[in-house]
Amino acid sequence: MAEGQGKFVMGVSLNVILLGLVSFITDVSSEMIHPVLPKFVETLWASALAVGLVGGVGDLAQNILKAPAGYISDRIGRRKALTAAGYAISAVSKMAMPFSASWPQIMAIRAIERTGKGVRTAPRDALIAESGGKRGKAFGLHRALDTSGAVIGSVAALLLLLYGWSIRDIMILGALVAFLALVPLVPVKEVLRPKGTGTRGREEKPRPGLPRDLKAFVLVASLFGLANMTYMLFVLYALRFVSPPLGLDRLTFAVLLYVLFNVVYALLSLPGGILSDLIGRKKVIALGYVVFALTCLGFTAKSVASLAPAAMAFFCLYGASKALIDGTQRAYASDLAPAGGRGYALGIFHTSIGFASLASGAIAGLIWDLVGVTWAFLYAAVLSAISAVLLMALCK
């Protein structure tokens, strides 16, 4: 099957819908775990730096493998097998997470779990990019389905907390759900490149060089990655500083804020992707960087952000920034990547921002511990605003 061919539903490839369904179920699983994970880590006597490291090391583990996985998928001309292997690794390792006895242990287990994401992401994104249709809409739809699963998962975690489930039991149930995500992978079809564009042809090498425009974008996206601290620090802020309304305890309200973040993220992901098809990826990404800067700036005003309505508004802005940035960055990197090395190029993109994410979690957590939470969020706000300016100035 040549690139761009295949069955289409509502203007997007059936592959995109199936892969979106896989991500939907996976995120139901993950987001039952993620909103309670910061509290679980905190109960293991972890500081803000430790929480940042748990998030950052997990991000590094997933992103450092994306370039090799993407390159291998280019080399063998097959994306589906690596995608399936990555989802399987994540599902198995999630089962060990609730039984961690210390924060370094959970950091190691989460790194293994995120390794599965590292194996699958670049081949999957390349498969989405090569399945045909408008890439902004395809990636936007995939992110919307992915994040809809996050909404369901985080709502499930919230309801189970209200029903008196322990954090450990919620995490075990979330881990079990992950295995269901392997089912929709079965009917996914490989998208074979036309003759003359494969890895053995003379026209393209198995590992083509990255175009200058892609290098510039990776540089700017990595700079933003240094600002884009782990979600766990946002949840930790809610756990420590936000006054819950209606008699709710801090954990329940923090999970409720995380649900709100995911709802906004899910609702705006598809419109964000479609908007990038209409006005250009760069403008939408830059807008996302600015919204993230405003979000972090809001959290620097602790007297305001500690109020429940303000915290809800800032978590909504956080969700909006993710919706504008995540899928659009992937689509933009796909646009700039060479067709014969798209998996490798997307892997380089993800790996670069992975290293930045590790540094971001560590830097923000360290600033939080040493100087105060206000300065941690101010650091993120300033760096993300600089990233927006550089994106418009340097990138195509």
C-alpha cells in the first residue's frame, strides 16, 4: 500500500482512528495512575525535586529511545510491530508500579514503563503521517482521542477516590486496563512506501540527514522543553497550596483539577490541529507557548492561584496550551522531515525534547526546593515566552 492510500472515515485514515482508539484505552489506564502518582510519590518521603525527577526521568526514558526506534522502523520498512511492542512493554511494567517501596524504586519502574512509549511513539507517529489525509487533522484527532481517554481515566480515578479506594488499588486497576489497548492494534495496516523511496533505494539512504528547518525547530522545541516541566509539579502545587472548596480534601480536588485539564486538552486538540492546517503550524505552536507562559505566570501569584476558582482557570489554560502544542509539534516535525527517514527524524525530535524534559523537571524542582515555588513557575514562564519569539524568528 503506497503512502496516502487506504480506507478513510470522516476524511481521515482508518489507521488513524484505530491508533487513536489504542491511545484512548492506554490513556484511560495511564490517567487512572497519573493524577494519584504525585501523592503516591510524596507519601514515599519525596521532595519537590524528587517529584520532578520521577516525572523527568520517565520523560527521558521514553524520548531517548524514539530516535533508535524510528530509525529501525525506517530501516525495516515496518512500523506496526514496534508500535505493538511499545504498548506491551508499558502494560506489563505498570503492574509493578503500585508495589514500589521508595521513590527511587518508582522512578526506575516508571522509567521502564515510559520506555514502552519510547519504543512505540516515533513508529506510530510515522504511521499516522504516512496513512494519508491532512496531517494537522490526523494528529489533532489522534491527540483528541488520546486525551479523551485521559479524561475518562482521571474521572475514574476521581470517582474511585470518592468511593474510598486506596491509591494503590486505583493504580492496580489502571494497570489492568492497559492490556485492553493491544486489541485495536490487530487490524491496523502497514503503510508501505512506493518503490524508489524505501530504505534500500539509491534515491534515499536509510538515515538521511535532517533538513536545516527541522534542526531549527528541534532546537526551539527543546528550549521550550526546558520550560515544560512535568505535570506532576502542577498537581503537587494543588496538593500543597490550593484551598479545596465544598469540603473536599486536597487529593480529591487536585485530581478534579487534573480532570479539568484533560477535558480542555481533549476538547481543543482536534480544533488545534485543524487550525494548524488553515493558518500554519508555527503560529499555532507559538500561541501554545504563550498560553503556557501565561499559565505559569498565573501560578507565580500564590495568593491568587491558591484560590479554587483561579486554580481551575489556570488548569484550563494548561490544558489549552497542551492542545495547541502537542499534536501540532508532531505534525510540524512530520512536515519538515524527509519522507524516507520520517521515523528517524521524529525520533530525533522526541529524543531532544526528552532530554530537555528531564532537565526541566530537575531544574524546576530544585528551584522550588531552594528558592520557592514562585520562582520555579517564573522560570518556566520566561523561558516559554522566549521560545515563542525564537520560533517565529528562526523557523520556516
